[in-house]
Amino acid sequence: MVRLVSMVLLVAVGLGGCATEKMSGEQLARVAKDWSLSIRASQVIPVYPLTEDLQPGDVFLVQTPIEEQVKVYLDKGFLPLENLVTRLSLTGYAEFYRGWPKIGDGADAPPRPWQFPTPEAADADFSHAPLAAFPTYNFSVSRSGGLSVAIPVQSVPVGLNLLDSASANGTITLKDAYTYALPARRTYDAIHAWSEDNAAYLKQFEPTTPVQEGKVVTKAQEFYLRVINRVYLVKTVDVSLFSNRATSAAGSAGVPQPVQLLNIANANTDAAKQFEAINQILANAGSPAPAGAANAGAASEAGAMPPPVAVGGSIKLAMATSRSVSFVETFRRPLVIGYLASDYAILKGGMLAAPTPTFSMLEGRRVISGQAIPYQGCDADCLRIRPWLKQAGNQAKLVSWLEAQGGSIAIADLLTGNHADLRRNVVKDLIEGSN
Amino acid sequence: MALQPPSPQTNVPRDDVGNVADAMLLDVRVKWIAIVFEATAGVDQFTVTPYTSDPTSGG
């Protein structure tokens, strides 16, 4: 019984130890980065902190220059999603997921039917959501040096305390993962329609030119709209920790002093009782008052309300041996852990440039503009357009003219690509027409 | 609708590489341009490729 009490204390210390207010800013930053690096390895842009309030059609204003943005991304591991501009009312789920049960448009658009199957239902039902799978991530933790790899789930510090170990290796498995999306073409149409209605708003984010005042040079600024196309959600996280060192307790250094009481293989322990006791503590942790905790725990079992663990999920001890513990942490509803998006540079007049994939850009992958076209030479019309283009205001005229044609090809493509007819019309409409 | 970014162009003769690159740079999204020699008999030709991000990192 004495050992059970000490175990209970260790768990309580573990829960207290994971309280964010006790962590230094540096540790918190590392939690974000290490988690994000793991998610990034799956070709997904990480979200930190995890949230369920992110979905395709969310539009963020990205204010940092692209070079700075890449630097922030590489440094922190994720991009702060701080300036939510709008949430586009996208349609097209019914068409994109044709034949898929319980996916539609309007009120049936994902994720609402999964989050709230009926107005009365307290539990989410993602059983009809498209599935996703993530690899198992390995990490190591060390109490002495802080968490050398940290993840935004509570199980790790709890497990470390349960093991009473100074350091451990572990694995994290993202279970019950889901994803849904709309094709980028849909979001392209929607963001352009929105930008036309909000040109005055976007105009304030036109690209700026470098300004030199004395010795101070203000760098040119470019702004982007980041439009979410796909999100990934996770409901359950399995964490396993394997002690790789002796206890951290000063009085017993070098002596393995693990959770013998939880070792099912140990005939001298009453494992079932220990499991029950520890899971009861985990379930009650973070509840506002002892009486409330008891009630909340009972209600949670009945499915009426979420488990009372404060940080967002319920932890359950799944397995323990003398050197290892495993937890299952379940969020009340699946949380978004990552996304894919497209970036649209805001141009002069609040117009939007062609989209570039956010992930490719952030990862420093080559973003070329399109398929190569053969140079056709500069014909007579090209030779007339080139000098005309250098005159003030004519580039804007040509851009407007090209946009009105619908194809929106680039000026460089127009001049020396396979567009002789278009060049002829440019000369006729803009050069000869203005004389 | 904004213009598409410029496409890479192949078979660009040496004496027009500057003009082609100049036209590509009219698009402010273009930050880098690669000019790569194409081994051809007779006139020197190049492939001119615009990039919207640093092509020397990653990828």
C-alpha cells in the first residue's frame, strides 16, 4: 500500500510537471519545434497548438517576407497561424466525394456532420471521414536536460514520472487519423471571387518597394494569402516510454526502481488494482473540485461530457512493465495536426497572383512556373511590343488586356512564345488602337 | 484573374537571352532566373528558367 501511495504521488507530480506555466519559454518553443519536425516529415505543414478549428477554405494573411517566413519555419518548425482573414464558404464536397456517405455541401459540409452528428449528440462520429495514417515517431526524453524531444501530449511527462526514470526513449503513434480536402481548383475560384469583393481591403497589402531614408533601408515587403486545401486530424495518440537509465532519485541512483507494482508478470502485485487506481487519478486530474471530478468522471463514462483532464485529452494507462509504460491519450474530438495550403501573393491593386504550394515553398523546393515552352523568336509584333512596354503605364495596360482575354498568359510567354495571334491583337488593340 | 507566372523557355539564342530574362522579370514573383547553355551545333542556345523561390536550396 505504501508503494501504491508513492506511485500515486509520482503520477500527481507528473501531471503537475506538465503544466505549461512551469515550463520555460525555451522549453515551450522546443515542444513546438520537435513536434512540428515530426509532422513535417510526413509532408504536412504542422499546426501548433493543435486545434479543431481549422478547415479547408480558411484564409490567413502572411505578413513576413518569404525569405523570413522560410527562416521562421526552419527555426520554429511550424508557421504561426495568427492572421485569419476569412473562412470561405466552399462548396464542392458533394461532387469531390461523390458516393461517399455523409459528405455533402452546406450544413452537411465536413467536418460538422462528423463533429456534431446530431445537435444533441455529445460525441463526435468520424467513422465516415476519410482515413489517414501516420508513421510511428521515435523520441527520447530526459528530465535532467528538459525534454530533448517534446510532444504536445500529456502522456510523456506522466510516463516519465511513472517510470521514475531520468531518461527514456519512446514512440508516439497517431491513431484514428482522418483527412479531408477540397481540390485546389475550388479554393482558387473561391479566393479569387472573394478577392474581387475585397479588393479595397487587399490593396493595403500591395507589395512595397525598398525605401532608403539616410542609412536605414526598409526592405521590400510582400504579402500572401494562405488558403487551406486539406487538413489532417487525429483523435488518439498512443505513447510508449522505455526507461533507458536508472532512477533519477538521488537515494537510489544506479538501482532500477521502476513500476514493479504495475508489472502484470509479477505475481506478487495486484496489477489490476494498480491500473485502476492510476487511471482513476489520471481521469480526475485537472478537474476543478474533487466532488466535480467524481461527477465528471461518471458523466464522462456515460458519454455526456468530456473527461476532465484539462489539457485537452483523456489519458489512460494501457500497459506497464518494470521498464516501460504505455498510454492511450484520447481527445474529445479529433484535432487538426497539419494542413496543406496554397499561397497567393497579393499584387498591385489587391489582385492575386497564381498560387504556389505552401509546403514546397517552405521546404525550399524549386517552384518553377510551368512547363517549358520553345522560344519562337521575336517577330515583328514582338519587336513593336518590347519598346512600347518600356513606356510608363503600358505594362499595366498590357496586363489588364491579357487578363481580359481570359487565358492570363505571362508577358514573357506572349512575347516569344507560340502566341503570334495574340501579339497581333496586342499591337492592333493597344499600340495601333491608341494612335 | 492575375497573369500566370512566366514559363521556362528553351532554344533561346544568346543575343536574345537578356530580353527574354527581362520580360520574365516583369513578373515580380520571379526572384531567380537560371540560364543554362544547351549544346547545339551552330548558334549558341540557352534554356531560361524563372523561379519564384531559391532553386539552390532543397529540392
